[in-house]
Amino acid sequence: MLIGEVARRSGVSARMLRHYDSLGLVRPTGRTVGGYREYSAEDVRRIFHVEGLRSLGLSLRQIGRALRDPAFAPSTLVGDLIRRTEDRLERERELLERLRTIDASAPSGWPDVLRIVELLHGLGSPSAARRQQALLAPAEDVPVPTELLARAVLAESDPNVAGALRWALARAGDDGVPSVASGVYAEDVDIRRRAVLAIAELPGDEATAVLGDALGDSDPTVRRHAALAVGRRGVTAAEPALVEMVVEGVNDVEAAEVLGELSRDPERAERIMNALAGELAAHPADSAVRIRLTQALVEMPTALAQDALRQLAHDDDRAVALIAAALAGALEGRSRD
């Protein structure tokens, strides 16, 4: 079979077939009287072998070695090709994300594109100071896609940079909620914590609903952040977690303040007072817990707080009794003023 026919049947150009010949990859076994290359069926089969290995990403040099040396094991080479392909795909994925980010910013001109590229480079810096600087630099009226900020805030471990990211995300309003909400349901607890902190600063019913889901999280830190956030939004479901925070002494002052805000509603106030009283009864020997609960009563409506504190002024725990008496006196003085 002459080279032209081989080219037509194999799909490999005559030029490439000549190149294979020059490299010794596929040398035709015969020549015509006129000196033209003549390929046998075995030669054609070898051409297909070469093309098959090329489709896996092997170089012609690697193909030559594989076909020449029967003892050449493919496992190492294939493993290397897998790693290279994975690296290439990762680079392509990153490029695709950058392009999508730029597209989402709806750039009106190349200066806008360059601003987003600069921001991407800044957020990708290993330096926390550089990342923060990129966020706080003048925006020049170029909208930053919320998807970019969401990805960054969910991955950021530096507290200062994370704060700047949450600030930037909050400027987008409730538009940022869908982009960061997925983090609340992530397997990685650090991502869930970052997500809850970010959503806590976003307005809207959607943000409140997502934070409400986080009240049932397995991680106590996530639950606490969520409880403080939804409690400030008037969500009664936060009450048990807030009372628990007072008992455990974690952000107990903040928790007591939020419980005080919730207790402005008489029905809630009665429920919260009962919960605090129940915890006082449940910890008869734990002075530190009972002191925190006593102090939390000050945030309740004055009349209810005074009654509870007067009773605690006669508590068997002297420290609790003294604190309760002092707080009751302070509330009475405040009432007279």
C-alpha cells in the first residue's frame, strides 16, 4: 500500500507518515520499483498503535520507547501522564473561574477587566496584608462579583482579611447570600464557621433562614454564631442556644444582651425567665454558672428581673446572694431615676 492510500485510510497525513519514517517509528517494509514507500498490513497496524498512544498524550519519543522495548512497563508512564493531565485540568479550571469572574463583573472596558484581574492576583497572594490591601483599595466603581468574594471568605483563615471580605460582601447586600450559603452545609467545620459569620452580616429573610438552619449544626461554635445572629433578628428559635451560652460561659455577655432584646416581648420574656430559672435550679452547686445566670437576669424586663434578683439575694451561695442583692439595688436605683 502506497503512502497516499495509507494516508487516506488511516487519517494520518503523508507528511506525518514521512516524519514517522524519519524517526524510525513506522518504517515501510518495502519500496516500489520506482522507490516509493510501500506499507504492509503490519506497518499500518503499527501506525494505528502510534496514533493510539499519541491520543493518551505520549510524546513521539515515549511512543518509540514503548514500541521498541517490550519490557518497558506502562504503569509509571501512565501515572505520570495522569498527574500532568490533572495539573493541566486544574490550571484550565482556574482559568475558567477567572474568566467567569470577569464576565460576572460585566466590564465596560479593559480598565474594568484589569481591576478584576488585579483583585484576583491580590486575593491569591500568600501575604495576608496583600490580600487585605487588595480588598480595601479604591474600587473605581467596578462591581466585584459576589461569587469571588464568597469563595474568598469561605477559604480565608486570617481574621483581619476575613473581616475585610465580610465587609466587602455585606456591601453587596442580600445578593451575596446565595453565593456563600453553600458554606453553611459544607463538611469542613472551618468553612461552616466562616460562612455563618459572613451571612450574619447580610440582610434579608434568606440570610435569616440559612442562619436558622445553622442552629442545628453539630459544631457548637457554628450554633453560637448563628444564635447570636438570628437572636438579634428576633428569631425565638435561638433562645435555647443563647441560654446554653450563658450557662457555658462562652460569649455569655453577648448572649444575655440578645436574650434581653428578645424579652421585650412579654410572651418571650416569660419563656426566657423560666429557662434561666430552670438552669439555676439545675446547677445548685456550680457557683460560676449561677453567677452568670444571675448577671443575665439584669438584661430582662426590670420588674421581672427585680423579683428574681430579690429571691436570689437570699440564695445559699453567698457569692450569688451578694451579686443578686447588688444588682437588685442597681435596678431599683435605675427605676427611681
